[in-house]
Amino acid sequence: MKRDAIDLSTLNVFTLFRKYFVPTLLGMLSMSAVTAIDGIFVGHGVGSDGIAAVNICVPLLMLFTGIGLMVGAGCSVVASIQLSRGKSKSARLNVTQALLFVTIVALIPSVLMMAFPAETARMLFRTSVAYGDGLSAVVCSVMGLSDMDNGVAVCHPPGRFSKAGYVVQPDYGCNQCGARLAVYLSFWLGGHGSGMVGGLVAMVYLLFYARHLRLQPLKWSVKSLRLSVRNIGYQWRIGSSALLGEATLAVLMFVGNQVFMSYLGDDGVGAFGIACYYIPFVFMVGNAIAQSAQPIISYNFGLGYKERVMTAERIALLTAVVCGVVATVAFTVYPYLLVGLFISLDSEAAKIAIHGFPYFASGFVFFIVNIAVVGYFQSVERIKPATIFALLRGFVFLIPSFILLPKFLGVSGIWLAMPLSEALTIIVILLFVLKHRYAYKVSSQLITS
């Protein structure tokens, strides 16, 4: 089998980023498309009330996805740095420990929600019990997929491997493969069959085709278990900002549901639900940028190649701005088309959504750039700033914005809560960067004087 060899330390940085970004973006958008297609059927079959019910369930799913992303992102950074230093066995151990950990953690809530679907539904504001059943069925697959795709992206650059007569990308191409089969599985897995299929493809790759990061047998002595706990803890720390990034979406949906319900009732929640079907696309674009830059940044950071690290980050930020502008223009110019995909334009929920989409889209550039910046700090093991920025955009600024803006701007203020939160986070990031550049300049002058 032919394997692509990509040298992260010498190949042109833009070429590297492009090779990672294209398959990663397509795979991530495929994931979001599966969920959106499910929402289109719900919207036209049930109406805005159905979309509102789904939107109330989604925050819990976001949290489970975030746990998988947290472990996967942390594992990716650690494994990339270890590979750059020639420690292949340590990198393999970290990937194996991450996969085992996320599988065990995923089984617990899955079993509980399958056993108590009614209680799960009541916890999520008494929405339909059927959604509780569907949600429990995808927890394992979502968490496992989030973790395994990160591992595959690290262990093998975006080359290709063929199986069963078709070709898939070994990183987020696993999701593309899963998305094709999700159409058939969606009838009994709530539209998330791609999670199980994509996770299975990634596991097969790690077991049989990975060049550097094949799974490593674990020892079960007390000392080995302690080391495993230590490694997982370190991965958890590095990847915590990834969990907070997913938690930002969960908080956005949860608090937004509450505020829209208070001001506009079910129609408001239905309108916001349509926006929440689109926001994962925006999030996935930012995440694709961050994760495409991550192996390049982490590997060269481990080698001490600072110029290549900064070049990769500049490319990531420029890509983030361009993608953010494109998304903003689409939501501003074509709100009727985007809303009409989900519900009838004659409904009250559609009118609310059409009015709010341009306000909501004004924050997309900031949203994607913030994800890319957090991903950079995560990739160079700057855990504290990555965590702080993730907390600012997801909790510190977002919740007060939802509470205060509607009091001054009415319904438009609800739509502007996310843009304001992301803009304030950008300001804090700029102040942080300027402060550290000034401190570095002063220290350099003192050394040379």
C-alpha cells in the first residue's frame, strides 16, 4: 500500500496547511450537514416546535462531543511533539490511553440515558422522550469519533488509503465516509450514524494502517496505571480549551433558548433553533482551521522552529478571516434562502429568524478567529491563555451579553449577544499579545544593554 510521506519540518508551510485543511474542512462540514439535513426533515415535517425541541436537547450532546474533543486535541498536541523528538513509543502510548479513556467515559452516560430516557428528557426541560432515546444512542460514537479523528490526523498526514473500492481521507475523511452511510442509519440513530461509521474507519486505520501511531499494548501494573492517569491528566489540561469551545456552543444554545423563550415564546426558540443548526458549520470551519494548523505548529514547536510556527499561525488567521467574511455575507444576503430550507417562510418563527440572521452573522469573523487563536495557544502548550480565552468567550462575556443586551436593544440584542462576546474576547486577546510583545522587547533591550 502506498503511503504519503510529508515532512512537517521542511515542506512549504502553506502547502502543508492546504493539504490538511481541505480534507479536514470537508469532513467536518459533512458532520454538520448530516445534522442539518435531519433538522430540515424535522422543520418541514413537524414545524418550528420540532426544531425548538431538538434545540433544547443539543446542548447536552455538545458537552459530550466536547469531552471527546478535549482528550483528542490534548492527545494530538502531545503526540505531535513526541514524534518530533523521536519518541514514537511514548506517542503511541498516549494515543492508546486516550482512546481507552474516552471509551470508558462515554459508556457511562450512554448506559444511564438508555436506562432512564424519560428522566433525561425531563432534565432537558420536558422535551420529547424520543429525543432522549436518540441522544443516548450517539454519545459513544460522537465521543469516540472526536477522539479518534484527532489521533488519525496526527499519525498520518492527509494522504489516502483505499478500502472496499473507494478512497477516504484518513483524518476527517473518516467523517465523509460515515456521512454517506448516515443517511441509512439516521432512521434509528437520530441522524448521527456518521459518528459510528467514522469512528470505526478511524479505529481500523489506527489498528492496521497507521505508520507511526499504531495502538500500543498497555501494561496493567500499578506504576503503569499511575503513568496513564498522569498522561490523561496532561492531555486533559492541554485539551480543556477544546472542551470549553464546544461548551461555548452549548451555553449559546442553552441560554439563548431561555432568553428567546422569555421574550418571544416557542416561535422565538424555533427561530433561534434554525440559527443553531447553522452555527456548527461556522464552528467546524474554525475547528478545521485550528486542527489543520495544529500538527504543523506542534511539530515545529517541538523542534524549536519558531519562524515556521508563526508562519503557520498567520496562514491560519488569514484563512479564519476570509472564511468568516464569506459566512457573514451569506447570512446577510441570503437569510430567506437559509431559513426557507428549514421551515415555511410564512411562519412567525421564519420572520423572526430572517430579521435576526444579519445581526447574528456579524460575529462570525470574530468567532472563527477566536477558535484559531485558542488552537494556536493549545498547540504550543500555552494552556493558561488558551483556557482563559475559551472561558471568556463561552461564559464570562456570553452570558451577561444575553442578559443585558435585550434590555437595551430588544430582540435584536439577543441576536447580538454572541457577536459582542466574541468581539470582547478579540480585544482581550489583542491586549494580551501587545503586552507580551512589549515585555519581550523590554527584556531584549535590557539583555543587549
